[in-house]
Amino acid sequence: MTENEIANAIMRHKKFHFRTHVGVCNVSWGFGLAYEADLLVMTQAGYIHEIEIKRTRADLKRDFKKWNHHNSIYIKYLWFAGPQELLPSFLEILPEDYGIIITRSNGAVRINRVATERPNATKPSPEQQFNLARLGTMRYWSRK
């Protein structure tokens, strides 16, 4: 599956479903992150889940050489998602507080490990929440 196909499958899972959550792919500029997030999912309460999508073990290992380690005051939950073949690597490399989402080629999604709430995370302001939704809308309309 491609990164877009994985993101699409995740946004159809009941935990992150696009009918009840705002999902925006490839967020870097415009939301105050010092890195690019593969997928940000905002709940109705305004909390943010970051989902990093990995397709290979090498991609996963490269991610942990970055300086930021997905640190943002706005990320309440951090997840890593990828194909079933990556589950052993996820379990070996990822800290226990990171959630694990497994995707299958037929679009099925399984939550293998639930992400732990980051206690210091702050809910974005209403203006920042609107801005995230605006970024998602910009992506949608720019593809039309």
C-alpha cells in the first residue's frame, strides 16, 4: 500500500473516522510543527493524534535518527502505522507509549497497541484548530 492508501484506510477506521474527526496529511508549515507529520487527526474535543506512516524497516529506523522525535506540545497521542510485516520492527524499535496501527493490503486496519496520552500535551487554540482544518481543506480543493 502507498502512504496515501494507508492514510485513507486509517481515516476509515472507527477510532479516526473522517465523519467524526478532522484528518490532514503531510502537515509541516501552517501548524507550527518543526517537522512534517504524515497524518494529523483532530478529535471533536480538539485534541491531536499524530500518525507516522512507515512502509519499510529502513524508513522506520531513519525516523529515529531525526532530532525532533515528533515532539510538539500539541500532539496528545503518537502512533506509527504500517503493513503487517513491520509489526516485529515496530515492537522492537518503538517506545511502549507509542501506538501501533497495522494495515493490510485489503484496507483493513487493526490497532495493535494503543498510544499513551502525553500528559504535557496542550489542546490547540480554536484559531489553531481552525487553521488545521483549513490546511486540510486547501489540500482537498487544490486537487480538484
